[in-house]
Amino acid sequence: MNAVLADLRFAVRVLGKSPGFVAVAVVTLALAIGVNSAVFSLINGLILRPVVPYKPAEVVSVYTAKKESNRDYRQFSFGEYQAIAAAKDTFSDVTAVNFSLAGVARDREPMHRAFIFVVADNFFRFMGVQPAAGRFFSPDEGRPNANIQVVVASYGLWQRMGGGADFVGSTVRVNGKPHTVIGIAPEGFSGISGLLAPELWLPLGLHTELNSAFSDSGQVLDLNNPKNYTLNVMARLAPGLTLTNVKPRLPVIAERLTSMQPSDAMGTRELQLMTPSRFSISTTPSDDGPLGLMSVLLAGMASIVLLIASLNLINMLLARGAARAREIALRLAIGATRWQIVRQLLVEGLVLSLAGGAVGLLLARSANTLLQQSFAQLLGSMNFSFTTDLRPDATVLAVTIAFCVLATLIFSLGPALKASRADVVNDLKAQGAESTASGRLNRFFAPRHVLVMAQMALSLVLIFSAGLFFRGALKAGGLDLGFNPNGVVLTEMDFSLANTPQQEAMRRIQLVTDRVRALPGVKAVGWSSLVPYGNLTSTVRLVPANAPVVRKDAKSPQQGISGIVSSVTPDYFASIGVPITRGRGFTELETQKHDTPRVCILDEGMAHRLFPGKDPIGQRVRLTEAPSDGSPSEMEVVGIVAPHRHDVMDDDGPASRVYFPLAQSYSAGAWLSVRYASEDTAAVQGAAQDLRRELQRLDADLPILQQLPFGSLLDKSVTLWAVRVGAVMFGIFGGIALLLAVVGVYGVKAYVVERRTREIGIRLALGATRRDVFALIAMQGVLQTAVSVALGLALSLGAGRVLSTMLFSVSPAHPVSLVVAAVLLSAAALLACYLPARRATRVSPLTALRTE
């Protein structure tokens, strides 16, 4: 230990004499280690940290599917949940949860829509958490229809409300009704998702107060009703059971659930168990989508950056080792062992790594704080809370130290071993000049040059990858939308927040429509349950009305054509600039009266798929799943609209669309769309302010959630945000890699010029021109750049295939991206070669001959 401490003190003294070298080395390592720490912090927060705090390996999500209808997944009834909980030989504990959106306010604050979990009384015990203050729900509060108005608040909501000790026991309004806060969830607890957290938890006894966030208007609210399929179920496997050996026990439970179904239910059911998804709150089995692959790719790219930085440091230390050859030879001559030399140089490398790691950790914290704020802002616009902490913690600190040690071994061990094998006699005699004994080929492929070429090739891979993502972001932002968002102001409302009956809500919608139409500059006013790029999607499946009803087995494809469904008013299409190409729009009567003959409007894509080669106008279609409110499932096609995109990720162009009149398929959540005559941005923003004042004068109690220009909504698109973040992150990787490669090229060429100063002086003294000297230094750099680019292009094509599943509408071998990456790297590398070569031409022969 004393020897190591002595080496540490000596390392600090030695490095202190070379502040320039230390600065470059620390910055290089800070960038590389900082990138790796930031990526690991992201992976740790989103992937590695368990969502369920207590024994997460025991927890499974339970799903039910109809055997003979292509998996027809649904949620569970309360009775089915109890039957599953009774299977103690299979599950040691079972809990239930539902998701809802509700209006939340405190005191006289304006109401805002919030994400809410409705949970069984054992939910928090199941998760293994304790309240930050107060208590959790009691069995009495969790009984169906108990209607005891209590809530548990999230830690984030408590902090936003001031974090006072008197918050427990205070009152919050949920959909206009007072509820007592009985407890506060622990900090960072999100429930069942690694990303999304509710603001409030309500007991199952209050289920009748809330509509599900993912149900239709005909939802049954009474938990005692056997048709109220509204609960998601999670369970802990009994001791000794795993996902594999528990499967033989599931048919018995499934048979019990089938026997509990109402007499008019069709088909037998089966149970499925899956490891809970970290990000999805879907009612059907789902994985974590591309996030796992994205994490692997980010980790791979960060590792390449660390490798490039290490190669850079290897070159720097090799050069430093050559400069210190006489010092090391002298130490060996007076009795130092080779191990002592290696240990000393490793300690010096570790000091550099720890300094770089400390700076890198600060960079990682800043970068992840910005990313966390971006996540929170995005999810906040969708009424969700973000609880995951992406900033470095103790685990990340430990991993950062491991990165430092790894980097030390990569860039210090080789140069240290080489330096320890010094030829004492020759090194003590050496004058420090670059050897000229080796041939040009050996000099071309000298270790330091091979390392630089490897750096450039790897950098080209990262630059090309960044180009692919940047190209995808450009395409995502410049898509042909099929509608015109310019000059449109959107206002989102949700009449369910105050439990407004449908008839009253429709009356208020019509009143708003009439008043807004009369405002100056307004061209069209419409309403829709969904708007393009609104981050929410609802789908139905349609078949021609004369198509036979087919009973399928579980492996058969689903019947019908799937389309995104919206409920709209007559002028909605005019308000967003989508033309009706054939037929007609809806009438005022159809959008105001629920009992009018059923009609629908299709987009051209859906019409062509349902009725290829036929005129769809006047044809009749049928829903494959009948509406839960008993409405007819058959309807007439009265109009066709032009295709338009619903989201960035619409595959193969705009998704198929289906439209119903608002009253015939009522949705309490709706968007008011107002098109103005002027598309000028400033004029539209002024009109939006006038619109909000007019709406408040008309009805101060309108449940307005947000109001914004349509263009601003496009910028809030989750998928567009993800594409842009991917471009930014990979762009950062590519930029850092390019910077490190340029520094490496410049450093090696500058070192070569310095070591060959005497040789250059002799050449000049013997009659060589300065152009000859420039060519001598620069030509080698040009050829090495060409070799690096060729190798990098080959690696880039392979990387493109790996990235292909993550790219948005971009070929993994996109030629423009390849050319731009190659040109960018070549230009930067040649510039790094040019500067030392130009300096070599300014060498004075007399001065050069005297330097040695």
C-alpha cells in the first residue's frame, strides 16, 4: 500500500509538469466516460431498476383471452379477480388496478385532467412500499361501491402542492367531488410502469365515480356487475413456482372463470402470464417495444466512443513513453524492476481516468437532467407524471469508476508494458529522433498510425449512424400530412371531468359551435374525439355488412380491416383541411341525435380495402365487435375523405380511417378545431387568445384542458419527439467521435513532425523544397485517411443493418449519409494532417540540425 501511495504522489508530480498533456487527456476521457455514464444512467433508470420494489421476480401480469376468437383479450371482472386471488396454491398474492383520467383540483384552483389509478386495498402491500406520510387503503374502502371518498396522493403531487405536513387530511376535488387525502406514496414510486405515474390513487370502492381511460361511452361502472370487465390483474407466484412450471395449473383457474361468465357470453377462456412490461399499461400482453433495443444500441455506441478515446490515449501515452524513454531507462539502470515501471505508469493512467471520470460524471448529470426535463415536459403535456430519476446515483457512480478502471487498462497497459521493455543502453544513448531504419510500409503501419486509422474508421461508423437518424428526423418533420395545420387553433375539452351527461354535453358543444362560427375571421368550426398527432389512438375493425360471421381458432387472422376511429361533427374535415372526395359529410341531425340511422365516413384507403373495384358510397359495413351500449353494429357509408396521417409512425403512408357522427358514437373528451382565414402565426396566436376569452364569457365552466395552434400539437408528438431525440443523441456520439479522431490525427502528425525535425532539416539542407517536405508529411496522412474511410464505409454498412429496425423511413445503406459521413471525416482528418505538414515546411535547417 505504501508503494502504491508513493506511486500516486509521484504520478501527481509528473503529470503536474505536463499541464497541456493532462488537459487534453482529461477532456478526452471526460467526454468518453461522461457519455458512457449518461447512457448507463438512462439504462439504469428505465431498464434495470425494478418497477415493483419488493421481490419483482415473483410478480406476473395476468391476462385472459377467448380461445376461439384470435385472442380477444379483455380485462377481468371483480368476481374473476376474486376467483384468481382464491387460487392460493398458484398465487401467494393477487391485486387489481384500473386506469382513469379525472379532473383534479385543490381549494379554488382551476381543475386539470390527471392520470389516476383505481386499485385494490392490498395494492401497496403487494408492491412492498410504505407511505411517505399517512396510510394506505383499508379493506372497507376497497369494497365495491363503498363510496368512501379517500385518496392517496403521489409524492410529486404533494411536492407541487407545497410539501406541507398538513397535506394529509386535506381535501382535493376529483371530478368536482371532495376527497380526503389519507396518505402519500413514497418518492419515485410509479405503480406499475417505469415511466408513467398517476397523481392520485383511489380505492376500488370509488370505481363508480370514474370512467376508464381506455373504455367507450357505454362502460358499466358497477364492480358487482359480472359484465364489468375493467380490472387489470397482477399476481405473485406461490413459492417454488416459475413462469414455466406454473402453466399446467392455469387451465383449472381458466375453467373456473369460464363458468362464471354470464349466460350470453360466447366461448371459453384461457389465462396467460407474462413478466410485467416496464412501459406498457395495455390490457393485452406486450413487451417493451424498441426501448430495449435502443438501450443496447446506445450502450454499443457509447462503448465505441470510449474505445475511440482509449485509442487516442494509447497514442498519446506511446508518444509520451518515447519522450520518457531515457527517464525510464535510467530508473531501470539504477535498480527499478519492470513491474515497478508498469505499476507507476498504470497509476498515472488511473489518475487521468479518475479525473476524467469526475468531470464526465458532471457532464452525465447535466445531460441526463436535461433529458429528464424533456421526458417530464412531454409526458406532462399528456397528463402523466414522470417519476423515473435518470440522474447518476450510487450505482452509476460505481459503474463510472469501473469505466475509469477499464479505460486505464485499455489505454495504459499496452504503453506501460512497452515502456518497461526498454533497451537500457540504447535508450540512454538515444537522441530522441524518429527512427528512419524501417521502410515506408512499416512506418505507414506503425502502431500509432494503425490506432489512428482505427479511430477514424470507428468515428465514420458513428457519424454515418448519426446521419441516418438525422435523415429520419428530417423526413419525420417534413412528411406530407394530408391535412393543413396552418391557421388552426385546437382546444381540448373533457366533459367527463364533471360527470356531465351526454345530452347536456352535446347541448354545450352546439352552443360553443354556434358562437365560435360567428367570430370574425373564422372559416370552419368542428369537433373530433381524436386529432392527428394527438398521441392517442382508438381503432375498430370493419367488414362489409354481407360478410359471413366467421368463428376462428386462435391462430387465424382477425376478420375485417382495422382503422383509426374518430367521432366528428359536420365541419370537422373543413376545419383541418381534409377534403371530402365523394359522397357527403354528416348532417347536423346525425351529429346531434343518437337514434338516427347509423352512418359512417371512410378515408380512401379504408374504402379501397373494404370494397376494391367498387363504389363504396351507399355500401353497408359492420363492426366486428358490437358496441357495448347496444347500438347497431351495421351502418351505411355516406362519404369518402382524402387520406391523411394520424401519426409519424403510420407505416406505408397514412393509416386507414373511420369516422362516426359524434352523437352516434359519443366521446366526452373532444377537440374543438377552429380554422381562421389567416394562416399568419402571429395572427393565429392573437385569435387563439380572443377565442379563449370568448369561450370563458360563453361558459366559464367549460372543461378546457389545453388550447394551442395545431402546429404546436405536432411538435408534442411522442413519436416525433423520439425520432428527434434519437437524432440528437446519435449526433452527439458522432460529434464526439469526430472530435476525438481529429485530435488523434493531429496529435500523431504533430508528434511525427517533432520527432522527424532533424531528418526534415537534413532534407532541406540537401536541397529538398518546402513542397517536398509538405508532401512527405501530408501524403502519408492522405493515404491513411483513404484506408480509414474505406474500412469505415464497410463497417457503416454493417451498422446500418443493425440499426435498420430503429430507423424512420431511411435505407440502412442511405448513399447520401454514407457520402456525407465520408466527406466530413476526410475533410476533418486532412485538415488535422495539413496543420502539422505546414509547420514542417517552416523548419529552419540550421535550427533543426542544432536541436539534437
